[in-house]
Amino acid sequence: MKKILNLEHFEILEETDQDEPGFLASLTQGFEKNATELLRQLKESVHRKNLEHYTFLAHKLKGISGALGASLLSNLASEAEIMSKSEQNFEKLEKILKEMDSAYTVCLDAIKKRQKNS
């Protein structure tokens, strides 16, 4: 089973939140807003067959996911970025985009559940 969250990284964020209350909630809200928009733009890039923009967006999604410890999504975004640089198979890019969309939901649910329990 693939790791959903990088717990070591997430625990560091939780420690920071203890020193700066609201830090993690703010980070999560930013992630939710930005990841949703990036996924929307990725779908548009596939539809328009804009490989360069897809690569750029996948890279950004990899970064914001990694910053929050959403390793499942970050790893898929990394795969998408690499795939988009090495081939122009939009069917494969669309397939991994669907996986990223699902991973986003799973990761966000895990983050929110963990925040609720802390």
C-alpha cells in the first residue's frame, strides 16, 4: 500500500502549529484551494493537448503536495511530470491525472482527519 502522508514531515508541521496556532489550518486551506485549481488546469491542459503547461502544473502540484506531506499526491504528480517530459501520450497523462484527482481527495481527508484528532 502506498503511503498517503509523510508522517514525519506532517509531525513537524504539527509541532510548528503548536508554536504558531492556525499555521497548519492555513497551510491546509491553501493546499486545498491551490491543488483544486491546479487539478482543474491540468484537465484543461490535457484537453488542449498543451504538454508544456501540463508539465509546469504537475511540477507545481508536486511541490505544494510535498510541502504539506501529502506524499501520495506528490509522488503521482512527480510521475506525471516525468511522463509528460518523456512522451506525448495524452491518454496516459489523462489516466494519471485521474489518479492524482483521487489521491488529492484521499490525502485531504487524511490531513483533515489527523487535524481533527490532534
